[in-house]
Amino acid sequence: MRRGVALAAVAVAFAAGCQHPQRGPRAGPERVQPHTSEPWPEHLSEWGLFRAADATLEPNPGVLPYDVATPLFSDYANKLRTVWMPEGTSAQYDAAQVFALPVGTILSKTFSFDARRIETRLLVHGERGWVALPYLWDADGTEATLEIVGAIVPVRSIHYVVPNANQCQGCHEQDKALVPIGLTARQLNRPGQLARWERLGAVTGLPPLEQVPQNALWGGGEGVERRARAYLDANCAHCHSPRGPAASAGLDLRSSTSEPRLLGVCKPPVAAGRGAGPGMLYDVVPGRPEASILPYRMRSTDPGVMMPELGRTVTHAEGAQLVEDWIRQLAGRCD
Amino acid sequence: MRPSTVLCALLGATACRTTPAVKPDTDFYRRVQADLIRAKAGDVVELPEGKFVLDRSLTSVASDITIRGKGMDRTILSFQAQEQGAEGLSVKGDHVTLEDFAVEDARGDAIKITGSDGLVIRRVRAEWTRGPDTGNGAYGLYPVNCRNVLIEGAVAIGASDTGIYVGQSQNVVIRGNKAMKNVAGIESENSKQVEISDNDVTDNAGGILVFDLPDLPVQGSQGTRVFDNRVAHNNIDNFAPSGNIVASVPSGTGVLVMAADDVEMFRNTVSDHRTLNMAVVSFQVLQRPIKDARYDPFSERIHVHHNTFKGGGNDPAGLLIKVLTLKVGSPLPDIFYDGIVNKQKLAADGSVPEDLRLCIHDNGDASFVDVDAPHDFARIDRDLAHFACAHPPVAPVTLAGIQ
């Protein structure tokens, strides 16, 4: 049986046609080993989050994989997200904010291209607040090592950037403190997911599901407005919200925002520099995506212009297209 | 393929020796970034002497630290190979001191500091080495949402918006710096209790700007002292990307107050600006719609005294200003006032209440005009006697927790 699995792993690696055949991750502890203070484990395997099963990561008992409604774009990387909480604890539901998560919580996000794992980012709720720990996988996928300064990894035709530990706070920040982003009601409210969390005791205080806000599913069949707003919520609002790191810009791109000006409609840029784009006067000009700064910056890959500032090196054409479609169907004018 | 590469291919290898590909110094990045991540309260992150080429931002989030080089001309962080990051150096955290190094050629802003209480920037240079270029980053030294900020002995060159800029901040001292060849030399925007003194501001498109702008979370620009500055021949072309507010500043503007309140400008030497040595205006001169209900577009309680003006006004830039020259005559006067006031605050006799007036006195032989913009230039007034008043001094800035 073991041999069969190994063969299958090799077969999967070859089928992916990649130059980095992925072995199973190195065997670590079979249960999660929480850490809430320094020193942080040098190797990802020491956390005991994943089982050394095959070329894919298999979460250990208690490690709960989850998905979000509309993901943050990260150069088309595939992402495996997991959450682990100490036994007997759970996330506290909140309709608007990120769920409150107990000390000891370990969130993981593993980024891979084709079958090749590149990095696993941990957000750990330590004794003194949240800590970001980027682990960089070795070429054959057996182990990931803590790499606080990040890395630039050639993958496909791009220079994929693993952010450094300080840069994590560039996005994961509310009121100047490092916090998780994606674990909000509207992002976790995918078909069946929150009900499953409740069954597993992973969330408390969940109201009847029809009362839980919901972001549109990426790639789903909802209307343009709902999908575009979900996209902006997931890709921009972690910074562009009143308590986020880009609060000074005066935008609030959360799904819950209704004031057009805060969404950028007819709002002039303030400190955008070259980001303002050639001859563009407003972030969003109703009906005119080609005159709107917001999609201009989404399509750019110039570090001094592009939005988001971090986390991508290529344009998310589908995301930009969606936002342009939304702008095109907005009514009104700016002058 | 970039055009230069094509050119190289056509001309042969020898033609390209002058522009070798810049190789990033990855070891330096890893070492310094690791130091910044591990830095704890009380630490000094030392930057060695030398010029180091970086391909991504350096980021610091620790409080109570110092980042120190060997001198602004001896420790140079060059971002000419930058592939990632919206600024050269990104800083967060309270009680942070940056001193004795340079950031060159960042793709976006050179040094951006967000939300810091207790920030010192001393003898730091931010420069785009090719000189004025629309493709340069927007800001050289860029504290935003900060409190208790001291910037002294710094140099800012080539920013496509502003060399030394402070935005949405409180308790700020900007003294003894040099700003040149930027679109704007020094700007205070939507900030309170700001001192701009003893700076050399030359050869920008605009010298010193004190602005209050709409659509920002922090509103109001109050309590600014601008004194003992040398503001001279800021006459280079405005090379800001279009669409930015600063792109509206006419080349050849010395000191410009727009929509700010409680501004005291004294003992400055302002000379040889082709358009205007000094102007006090409302945001309405930009003729942009104002949709922010909280916003106050008027400049109120402005006090101009004991300044020295020289030359200028002889070659105004911008179509609007040229039209204005037809009405006002050439050269344009030293001090320009648009005359736009908040009608809702006028006294029963139609006059501006004493405590909101523009007051001008003891500026040598400075010339002046109030163009009466609200009435289509009907009553152009050049008589400084109509503005002979004084406001109580704006209180000096007290920086908490900074020597």
C-alpha cells in the first residue's frame, strides 16, 4: 500500500510535467503542536499541521480546511487554507468583523503552482498577539523552512514574491495590529461551510444562516455588482477600510459600504502619484472604466502604480474585467 | 522587450556598455530585512557604508528603534532594480528614528511612514537621480497619519509630487532641510500644528504648500507656522502626473496656501518666482467640484508679516494665470489673494470678521493684489492698507517624546 501511494505520488508529479517532483512532506508529529511564543519552529513539520501522506498536504486531526467566497488574487496560485484551534475552543461569530479566534489558533495558507508547493504562511495567535510566519518549501516539497525575509522564486514565467514577515502586516492590519483577514462571516459563508463549522464546534454564536451576510462566490452566477463588490472586499478592503493600513486614502471598499464616494465614485486621488494614471481625475467614473483610476491600477504591474501593492506580480485580468464591468453599468456622472 | 534592449541588439554589444543591467544585492537585503524584522525596542539597526542595490522594499514595523547609516552620501539604498513594493522603505511603529542614509530611485515613494507617534528623520536623503521626471515616485519623505514628527537636515530631490510631505498628521516640525527639483518642495496637507522653518527650497515647480483637501478622513489644516525659509526660483516645469492636485500648481510658485486656516508666515525670503512669490487661495480656484460635505474650502486667519520678497511675477505659467495677467498687469505682484471668502460667515455689513481675515504687514515693499475672484475681478484691490491687521501668533509646536 505504501509503495502504491509513493508510485501514485510520482505519477502525479510526472503528470503535472513539472521539474520539481513533489515528495510527501517530511513526517512530523501526528498531532498539532501549538506554540504561542518564541522561539517559533524552524520547520513547518514541527507544527504537526499536515500528515506525510502523499504529494498533497493532508491535514492532521483537528486541522480544518476551509475556503472563502471570493479569494484574494495571488498570481493564480492555488491555495489550501486551514484553521486549528485549541481543543474545547471555537471561533466567535461576528456579522461584520473577523471572527474572534482564541489564543493558540493556527491559520495556514499554502500557495502552490501546478503541483509544486512554494510557501506556507502561518498566522499564529500568540500570547502577545498575532504573529506572521512565512515558511518556504524546498524544491521537492519535503519540508518548509521559516524564512522571515521572504524570497523571490522563479515559477512559471514570473518572479513569484514570498513576502517578508513585516510585509504581512501591510495587509493584515487593523488599528495598527496584525490580524487575520479572511475569516469573516461573508467570506466563510459558502454553501454548507459554516453549518459544518457549527457541527464540528468550530464556531459559536452562529445565527440562522439566512441572517448571515454573504459575499458572492468567485466564478458564480450572481450579478456583476455583487461579484465585483465581493472582489473589492476580498482584494482591497483589508487596506482600504477605516481601520486598515490605507485608511488615509479615504476609501472604504468593504462589501458593507453603500456611500458611493467611499467606493471611489467621483473621488479624486490624493496621494496616488503616478498611480493616478494619465489624465484620470477620479477613482471610479460611472460608465467609464477606461477613465477610472481603480481598474487602471488593478491592471498595472509597475510597483509604483499597481494595486494591491503586494501579493501579485501579474495582472488578474478576470478580476479587472469584473470591476470594469461593474463600473460600466454604474449610472451617473462626475462633472 | 524594452526599447533599449532592441537598440542594443541593433547597435551591437559595445553600444550597451554604458547601461549594464543592475544586479540586486540580495545578501544585503536579507541581512538588513532580517535585522528589521528581529528589531526590538531600543535596538539600532545599523546600515553599513556603501551603495546597495535592492529589488524590493525594505519594511519596518517595530517601535522604539533607530535605523542608522553612515551618512546620507555614504550609505545609499538604491532601488533602481526594484521589482516589488510601493515604496523604497516602509516604516510603521512608534518612536522611530531614521538617520544618516539615502534612498534613491524608488519606484513609488522613497520613504513612507504610516501611523507613527514620535518620528525623527534626520540627515536622510531621498532622491531620484535622473532629476525631474514624471516617472519618478510621488513622495520623498512621506509621513502620513503621524503625530510628533521631526524632519531636520534632510534632502529631497526629484519627487514627482512632493519632496518632503506631511499628510493628515499633527505636531510636526520640518526644519533645516533642502528640497529641490521636486514638483513641490515641502507640503503640509490636512495637518495640524506644523512648523516649517529654516529650509532651503529651490528649483522646484512650487516651493512650500500648505493645503487642506477634501475627501480625506482627517479634515482641516490648522496652526501652521512657516518662517525663516529661503524660497527661491522654484521655476522648473511642473512634471507631476496629470490628475494629481499638485499638477495644478503653476510652475514658478513660491509659497501657496490653499484652504488652510491659522497660517502664520514670517521672516521668509521669497524670491524670483516666475508666476507668484506667494499666494493665498481657496480650493475653489481649482474649479473642481466639492462633494465632501464636511469640507471647508476657505483660507482663513492667514497672517503674513516680516517677509522679504524679491523679483518674480515676470513670466507667469499656465493659461489661467496668463489671462489673469491681462487684468492685473505684469509683473504679477508678490502676494496674491483670490478674495474668496465664506459668505456664510460675513458680518452684517458684508465684511470678513476680524478673526478670519487675511492680515499682511511689514513685508518691506512687497506688492499685493486681491483679484476679487468672486465678482469676476470687478474690484481688483492693490491697497495693503485694507489688509493691515495682525492675528495673535500661532503657537510654536511642542513635540512630545522627541528631543
